[in-house]
Amino acid sequence: MSGWHKRVESAKLLKKRKFANEVHDTDMVQNRFFYNRNLRFAFLGTLLLFISSCASGRLDPLKPVGQNAKDIDGIMRLSAWMAIAVGLFVGAAVIAVIIKFRVRPGDDPDELPEQIHGNKKAELTWTLIPVVMLLFLAVATIPSVFDLHDKGDGPTIQVTGQQWWWQFSYDLDEDGQSDIITSNEIVIPVGQEVNLEITSNDVIHSFWIPQLNGKKDAVPGRVHHWRISSPVPGIFYGECTEFCGLSHANMQVRAVALEAADYKIWQESQLAKSSIPTGEAAKRGYDLFGVHCISCHVINGVYEGAADGNANLASGVAPNLTHLMSRTSFAGSLFELYNEDQSVNVADLREWVRNAPGQKPSRPENRQGMMSFAEILNGPELDDIVSYLQTLGGKPPLMPS
Ligand code: CUA
């Protein structure tokens, strides 16, 4: 029966069914799927496209850059090659046995081969070989496991997971107070092992920048020590890898590695406090910000008192925006803050301020994500706020390439 006939038959069958309930709906999908060649090809094509997208490079643990990531990659490759060798050996042995001991013409089909059940030599061999292999892997793995938990020579940065973005705090003088608070992008000096103290402000998240190190969970009420390093300047991409609610998939992160001199410049610029803007539109935006935004967002120097009265914590729920423009992305690193020509991505920024839940699934009524201002702010007001936002901080030290 040709594919077309099958489809006609299947359609006739479906017509006979006078009622449609869930079971029949499933049948219909299955029939259509199996009888329709185009659908099958479309499915395979999509699957291939999906698989190939895994190799985009932005989240590629197979291209490690930092030493920690390289250590993990080395162990992964060693165990993969050992597994491949075992797989090949077992596969070849099975084929060899099938060929060598096949039933030949004239053999008695009822005759059993020699039974070796309880053969000590064989039992010992296939017990000892895996034991030796696992011991070998353990010797290669265990030092790295401990090594990855050692304290590094670089600065310590507090990492806090939030629904659905990351906050980074730098306590430069170690007095227990954060001196720099930023979000979405963790800035680190090149060539140093940066110590991370990872925690969470709400649910469990997991911090992962694959080219710099493996994953580390962010658990409320606990501090997990971890470290990252990069031998070269650059921007490295990451994702939250623990399901943390509605916008888990939109909780991205970037590490920006800077040469020592640039890192110092960045640090000094981040210490600067904000002041009231001079431009007319920006000043109007500043006033509007004071009405609508400061119950969640802090801006050091001008709007510090809000956010549960604790400016040091940046806020219970939202990023500190003092140096917003010095980042390359916003909204959990979901959107680029700059266009390719390095102009500000005003369109996305304005739309985000207007209707954040429309851009990124969230539950603002539950303090999970930013609320919508679509019914609160009119067009000119939105423009003014975006004008004000553009005065916050200097340009990013590195732009994505
Ligand atoms: Cu945070 Cu998933």
C-alpha cells in the first residue's frame, strides 16, 4: 500500500470515529506521524538541527579555557576513551564468538557447548579487570576533586542566585560589607583563581560557566565554595542548570575576564556612586524612577534607601542598577544591552521596562521577576526612564564578539 493510500485509509478510519476524546486524539497524531513521510522527515530534520545546536560553542564544555574546566575535561576524555576501548573490545569479542562457535552443517543442534559455570579463572579475570580500571580512574579523578575545592589566589566574590538572575558582590576591604554589587556578569581578573561563595536568595539554582569550571549548586542558607579562572581575556557564557521555576531557561550568566590593569580600572569605576542626571529627559526619568522603580531597584548614591531598607543587599528581588550600562546584557543576560554597532539596544530595553513579563515568563505578583508597567507608564514616560537608565555607568570593558 502506498503512503498516499495509507493516508486515505487512515483518514477514512478517522471519519468513522464520531467522537473525539483524548485517546483518539493521540491515535490521530500517531497515525499521521507514521503514515506521513514528510512529517517523519521534518521530525528527523528538527532533531538533527536540535542536536547540531548543541555545538554552538557558547556553552561548550568540550572547549575548556580555564584550568579547572581543563582538568574536568581531561578526566572526562580519559574515562570516555576507556569506555570506548571496553565497548570496542566487548563488541569485537561478541562478534568473534558468534562467528567462531556458530552452528555448522552437520552439528548436532541439541548438543550444548562445554559449561564453564563457576570457573575461577574466568570469574577472577572479569572481576579484576574492571577493578583495576576503576582504581586507575579513581587515582586520576580524586586529586582533581580535592584540587577544585582548594582556595585560589584571586579575589573572593559572593554569588547569589535569584529568580531569575545572578548577583555578584565584591567585598574589597573584607569588612563584611559589599563594595561592588553587579548582576548577570561576573567580572574577574585574568590568570587568577577567583574564589566564589555561592548561595541563593530563594530556591536552588546551579552556577555553570562550562568553559571555566563545572557546575555548583546555589542553595538557600548554605555557602558553596567554588572557583573559576581564565588565562585569557574574554566573555564566557553560562546558564543556570538547576530547575528553579518559570524562567529557569532564561537565567543566563556571563563571566568577563579582564587583564589586571583593566580589572583595576573596572573596579574603580564600579565604586563610583551615581548622581542626579543633568539632561532634561534623563531628569524626568530619574523622577519617575523614584516613584515606580525604587521599591525593588537600588542605585547607589541616589536611591539607596529602598529595597527592604538594605542597600547593601542590592535589594531583595531586583538587580542594583548603579552601573547598568557597564554590562553587556540585561534581564538575566537574556537580552543584549548593546547593538552590534555598539549603540544602546534602546528598543529591547524600552520593551523590557514597559512589559517585562511579556519578555520573560515570570510571576511578579509573587516577587518573582519584574512587573509590567504597560498600564502604568505612558510612551513619553517610558522614553524618559530609558533616557535615565542610559546615564547609569560607563561602557562595558569588553563587548561580545
Ligand atoms: Cu536558576 Cu534554574
